[in-house]
Amino acid sequence: MRPQITTPEWLLSLTEAAKRMPVPVEMRPPASGGRSSAVLLLFGEGEAGPDVLLIQRNTGLRRHSGQPAFPGGALEPQDAGPVDCALREAEEETGVVRDGVHVLGTLPEFYIPPTGFRVTPVLAWWHTPSEVRAVDTDEVASVTRVPIAELADPANRVRTVLSNGRTGPAFRVRGMLVWGFTAGILDRLLVLGGWERPWRDQNVEVIDVFRPVARDGGGTP
């Protein structure tokens, strides 16, 4: 018999709120088309309190070169669905042990127009943390658990201006600039979880999302 898993109340409340997260008009999936994918929003608790697992992609990939992201990628024929895909990708990229992860639910599907990915975020509780590292070194440069307190710190909050003119929230944490889809999801989760602290737009970063790239990689959406 498997031991009973106790999920912290803060994460149960966040899960219920996140399931109703609105999807921006520009990120609503089309009626058809796009490549199905999934990412794992893996929350744990460490010495600094609640945290979330992020990876940083290697430079030179065709998609998302050098960009921090949630573990994840495109659905493969062997995957039973988005949950199975997110867990498989996390295991392949970071070494996360599936038995230590309790899936709580999925968020609404998002569409990433520049890449054509349809992304299902999978929210989970890391009840028994395992050692993590960059397992797939062709794609992943580093893996880190980022405390929610660091993401919520106003000193770490910035806003990016992309080369296509769009702006969005971003975070300077653990030597990374987290931006794009990942930062947008984290920004919304801070609000839903009651962690957001007042901050002002500062240190605007300009990101060239159309820069040339050298080689391909499946990658996180």
C-alpha cells in the first residue's frame, strides 16, 4: 500500500485557482493545428519555503536557446497524454523521480504562436524530492529549485520588451532572466497564490526573439 500523500493547503488552493486561469486572447489555441506539448509546474518546499523547479536551456538550440523554462516538451506517440508527457520530459531532462511527484491537475491549454505549440501546464506536488541535474545535456544547461520568495521579491521583478514589440513580466533569479511564457505563468501564479508584492516596471530588458540559431532541439514550448 502506498503511503498517504499530504499536499500543503497553499498548493491545494493554488491548484483550484489555477484551473480557472484565464488564457489571453492571443494565446488561445486555434480550433485545429499546432503541436501538442506539456510542461511540469513542480512545486516543492525547501529551507526557503515553497519553490518551483526550472531548467535553463543550452545556447544554440533552434527554439528557446538559453532560455529558462519549466521542464517539458512535445507529446510523443508513447505518451498517454499531457500528464505522462510532462513527467517523462522532466525525468529525461532533470532526473526527477516520478514516484516522488503527485500530480494535482492541469491548467488550461495555451498556444504559442511563434512556435505553433499547444501547451498544457501540469501542476504537481514534489512530496519526495529527488536529486536533480542537467541529464539531457544536449538541451539543458542547468536545473534549479527557485524559491517563490525570490520570484516575489520586487527587487527581482523586471519587464521585457521583445523584438516584436510585445512586453511582459520577467524575473532575475539564480543568475537567470526568466521571461516569455514561463514568466507569464509564474507571474499569474504569484497572484493566485497570494504571494505577489507591489513592484514597478524597472530595468526593462529588450529580448531579440528572432535571432539566428545554430542547431535544432525538441525543447520546451
